[in-house]
Amino acid sequence: MSSIPLISKDLLYFARNMLVVALSPALMLVFLLGITSEASARDFDVSALVKPSSGLRPQEFFVWNHLVVLNHPDTHGQTPFLYLMALGLRPNHIEDRGGSLDWAAQFANWFLPQNNPTVFYGAGWKGQDEFEKADSRKAFLDRFEKVLQDMAPKPPFQFAYTVEFNLPTYDAPNGGFVIGGDTLLMLRSMYMANGAVSLAVQQPNQISFDADYDIPEKMLWAADESVARSALKKVRAQSNEGRTVRLLAVLEAVSGDPNLLTLKTRLKKLAIYDQSLTNELFSFDVAALNHQHSSVAAKSEEEKDPTLSPAFLRLPPGDQTKIRDETQLFVRDCKIKSSYATFHNCACLGQHYMSKRISDPNEEISKVTDEIRLDCVDVPSITKYSYETCTQLYASLFPDNLKPLCECYARDFASSYAAHPNVSTAYEGNLGADTISACRSKL
């Protein structure tokens, strides 16, 4: 009898040289109306968006358990909430200007009614000349900047994300419904069709999510036949004899990087619900999905945030914005290179990149990237990747001692690479061959 574990191995690492772009174009951002009380967002009043203070436009949200739920078709408030997430990390983000983009005008367009005295809806500030337009901008910021900053969620806070899918056919050999394909791919990428953006990918001056958890390629809703029959009957009754259900992930934004506008997220809940998100059908074990962390030495405030350094604070505002934008693009490009990002931590490299650019804003970018490309070796990530690679390659060759062999291989490969990093496929291949040979001789 074949079996699929409740949490299978994530095999995405083995597509190291491929760019996965198959994303479904059928998702939106949403708030849903909650019925139970399983979780509640902290330090964030959702009602302030639905019924805002005088002068702001009410946002069209449903709310589920007091949480914002991304990727549901019954809301139109995706962008305003994402803007507020960014504002919660970087309070002066509303004043930022990037090239021709004025973020104050962006906020005004999303949060003010269409008929307002300061901004043309979908256009720019009201006024006959640059002075009157500057007056309109100042009037908006004077009245609403503090209001919006107070509304913005600050870590830690919780939100949710949902994916609608058709329940697959019952898999009797594995004892349940096997969930996979686009459903989990969209959850991994936090893809929003209403805006055609993946929130797991860095974009300049926009919020993105750094998942502190792993979503595998396949997961099992474990259920014997009698339980599966009963569940499917309820699902079909609610979805007009269809099989439509929803995967709901409740996430906690535990911390954030104001320079990259990145929120680190952990799973608080992952469950399958009926289409209306009223009845829970199955809940997965999120403890096994979240990363486990060992304690690390405390960093100084400037090490954690290079923009606190005197050198950065002395730079003109335009140069500060330019360096922040460059850093976001650098980290985004780093993460796209999946093989490199497995061996080197992109967020850490982003800090190194920013520090270099602050120390010498005129240095050529190619020189900066070349100087730091071997920094920030990610030993836990390499260890995980190496163990998975070993078990895939040698399962049939060494079935009796596969586990100790691959534990040795993963540990030694990671430590050897950390001691002598080298961004080269040939180097990694030779190191792998030497490591497996040495580990075989030890067993």
C-alpha cells in the first residue's frame, strides 16, 4: 500500500534551475464575515476600515473572525489593506516619492471618497498650478496622515488567506483526500489575481511576505471512508452538488523589515472549510510546517536596520529612497534565483547590500553585488536541501542505512560549503560527490 504523509517533502528545491510561472488568474483579496472566535487580530481594528473616521471612504470588506482574509471574491479592499501594512512598517511611507510616483496621492486615491477637495480620483492633486497642488497635498497629509498611521496594523498581527478549489476524488490507498497542485502553489506564492501579483515576491515600495514556514507539494486530508462520505455529502449540499471547498490559512505577521517592506509570517492555522467558510472540515498540523529557530546572538539596532546609521541619516531624502528601492529589487532578484537563495539568505544579503550602498552611494552596483555574493551562507537551508537531495538520489541504492547516511551528508555538505562558499554548479557537484563518499566510509 502506498502512502502520502500528512506533510510530504517539498520537492520544489529539485527544480533549482527552473522558473515556475504557472499561476492561476482567478483569485482576489477579501475580508470575510466571521462566525466563530478561533483567532483575533492584535493591535488592529478592522472596523476602522469598514466604518472609518469622518472624511475617509468606507472599504468594502467582509471580516472572518475579526481577520482580514486575502484572496476571496467578495471584497474590493485588497490594495488599501496592503498599503496600510506597508504604512505600519514604515510610518513615513505615505510621504515617499519615487520618480514620478507620489505615495501621498496613492493613499488619497484609495482612502478618500471620489468627490473630495484635494485629489482627482484616479489622477493627481487638485489645483491650477504646482503651488495649489502642493497645498492640496499638504492639506491631505495634515488631516489624514496621523489617522492612517494609527489605522495601520503593526506586528504582531494576524490575517488570513484563502484558496477555493474542488475537492479531489477520495484516495482509498492513502486514506483521504490528497491536496496539491495549483491549490498549494498559490498558497506558497500568496498570489493575488486582482492585481496579478505574488505577495511572496519583492516589489519596490510595496509590501511582501517572507514565509517562516514550508508548504509541501502535497498534503493529505486524512479520513476513513465513512468520514469522507459524510464530509463530501455536506460539501455537495452547499455547493449545488459540486465539490467546492476552501483552504484557509491564518497567518501571523510576527515581525517586519521597514527597509524592504517585508513581513515575516508564521502559520497559526491551516484548515479546509466549506465554500462559505462557515464549517471547518479538516485542520492540518501547523507546528510541523513552521520553521524551528535556535537562539542567536543579539544584534545592535544598526545591524538590524542600516537606515538607523548616522551615514544613512546624513544622505539626502532622494538618495535614501533610491537605496531603499534598489535594496528591494536586489532581494527580489536574489529570491528569484532559487538555487542561489537556497545557499545564501537573501534578507541578510539585502542588509549587506544596503550597508555597502550607504557607505559609498557612488560605488558601481556590480562591484557591490560581487563583493557580497558569498556572504550570508544559510546553513539550515543548505542542510534541509542536502538531506532531501540525498534521500531522493540514494533511496534505492542504500535503503538499509539511508537515514544516517543522509544525515551525515547534509551536515557535512552544509558545514563544508559554509567554510568555503563558491557559487558554482561544478563546485557543488564535486563537493557533493566528495561528501557522500566520505559519509559512506564512516558507516
